[in-house]
Amino acid sequence: MQYGLGSRVRLMYKLPAKLEKFTPYEPLTGEYAVRLDVNESFLELPTEQVIRAVLDIDKVKLNRYPDPYACQVVNAFADLFGCDPRCVTAGNGSDELIGVITAGLLEKGDKVLTLSPDFTMYSFYAELYELQVHELPKGDDFIVNAGKVVAYIKENDIDCLMFSNPCNPTSLGLEMSGVLHILRSCPDTLIVVDEAYMDFWTNPQGHETESMLPETANHDNLIVLRTCSKSVALAGIRLGFAVANEHITRALRTVKSPFNVNAITQSIGAAILSDKVGYKQAITVLKENTHVLYTALNELAIFEELCDTKTNFVFAKTVHANEIYEHLFKKGIAVRCFPSHLRICAGSSDDMNILIKELKLWKKSKT
Ligand SMILES: *Cc1c(COP(=O)(O)O)cnc(C)c1O
């Protein structure tokens, strides 16, 4: 067909066919008495500190574009986690960084491996940017077998592996030795380790022992993602970080949108991340409450199995997942429902008491 001048053919804009397999993300909206469905921190940040950061008009100039490299908040993050600020890229949530990696560091048709079940944003962005998504199912125990992952990557010539560690939704973690085995065995594959919940996987002394952050400088194929949405209680301001060697960091900074992290987020993030004591205290409380939740769910004896959590939520197996979910939902309690599991995030003592009371009522209604 000819589309020259004078042609009568009307070109109509059509949405691309690739969008057909997407459905809009529809998070719960409306009011719930108790929200334990998206793994946020229930702790509220010191208001005064936040307000002071926002009102620091010498730093937050709203008529000016923000610092493209978000230096102040990147420095605070690097200082807190003991890494080199030159190896840190800030993002509008780690969500944005997953998009930046899939769009900018990979090419159409490249093969991305995900381990299922896992966080769904990896395959969402990979499909959006027309990468080829491979999914390697975990076993019934949800434990990641590093040897099997390596074999799959080699057999299928995988360009990028993305996985969360510890994992959302399973709450399980893969030890550092396993991640290192994958990294070293697959030097040509980009390995993206999303450590959104790593803050919670600490030893009794409060140290992270399985994080790959200290390893980022030693590998040409590693990106570690971290977020302020969970342990740092800043889901509302959208702030995440990608940590990688300088070479990869330069690439990330090149392909991200220049002013991706807004000035208010940068300022609040820097203020909160500079409070090392507050950060540690928050982790302690969140871990304690997760333990309380785990114990209470265990005592209820309505779940077939609870995964050994390394996160701030519990992944609980039950054939009644849907029924229990509906029961709680009607009472204004939001949890996350999977085909044969519920994912329940640690909340305040009051919220968890309400939850447990309702679960007991459900149990009673079945006997
Ligand atoms: C919650 C979560 C994130 C956080 O995303 P943000 O965009 O930083 O809020 C990233 N990865 C996983 C696995 C998560 O569960």
C-alpha cells in the first residue's frame, strides 16, 4: 500500500499488540481498618525530622530541578550500608530501577530468567520492553537451588537473572554462598539481586550476613537493589537504590531519566537514612513483631505450613486461602491472597490482635 501525498488511506493509531497481555495494576483502594497486604512498615517516622527536612529551603528549592545524581541521599545510603557512593544510583522506588535495567541494560529479545514464585515486576517490565521471559519454577519447598539456576542459565543462554532475596512472596532467603555460585558460574549473565527485605535478615548481633552489597565492587555482572519502602518506612516518598560497580553505575545513570528522584524525596530520604540509630531500632521492632505474628499464626494451627521468614511478613500455606482472605476482607483486614497461601505482613500489636481474633473466629466457624 502507498501512503504518499494525496492518499485516501487514513492511518489510525492502534495500541501495540504487546499490550494485549497486560492488565492494569489494581491495588486495593479505599479504607481498611487493618492493612497487612503490601509489606509496608507500620512504624511512623519522627514527624519533626521529616518536616524539618522538607522545610529546609536552603536545600529544597522547589523552583529548581533536583540533583540528577541525588548526591545527598546517595551519600547517606552509602554511609549507612558501608558502600562507595560512586557505585550507587537512586531511583523513584526500586520499581523504577527495575524498569531502567530492563529498558536500558538489555536489548529487545534478550532472555530474562525469573524464579517463580517471585516479585511480578521483573516479568512485567521485561515483557513491556519486549525481552523474552523465562520462568524457572521453584520446588514445593520454594527453596532456590543455585545449581539448577546455573544449569538453566547455561542451557538456555540467559542474558539476565532477576530475583528477590529474601524472596517476596515466599519470605525465604538464598545464602550468599548460593548467590556467589551463580555469579561466578555465569560471568556473562547480568545478575540482579533485589534485596528489598535484606534489612530483616540479620544475625543476633543485628548484622546483615547474606547481603551482596559488599560484593558489588568485585563483579562486572552484579546489581543489588535496595528500597526505602519496607524497613525504612518511606513507601510514600518512592525511593530505591541500585548498587553496582562503577562501570554498570555509569550505564545506569546514563539511561535513567535525568531528574528521576524529586527534591522532597531526596531531602527526606537523606534525613531519615542519616539516623543510623533510628534505622536499627526500627528493624528490631519490625523483626520482633514479625516473630510475634509468626508465633501467633503457628499457635492457631489453621495453616498447613509457615515458611521460615527472613522478612517482615509470613507466607502461610492453606487450602482455604481464598475463604480466609474473604473472611478477613469483609472485616476490613487486608492481607495478600495467593492460590494456596496467604501473605501477611507484620503490623502494630493492635492490628495483629484484630487479625488473630478474626482468624480465631473463622476457625471456630469451621468446627
Ligand atoms: C516492595 C518490593 C520492592 C519495593 O519497590 P519500591 O518501588 O522501592 O517501593 C521491590 N522489590 C520487592 C521484591 C518488593 O517486595
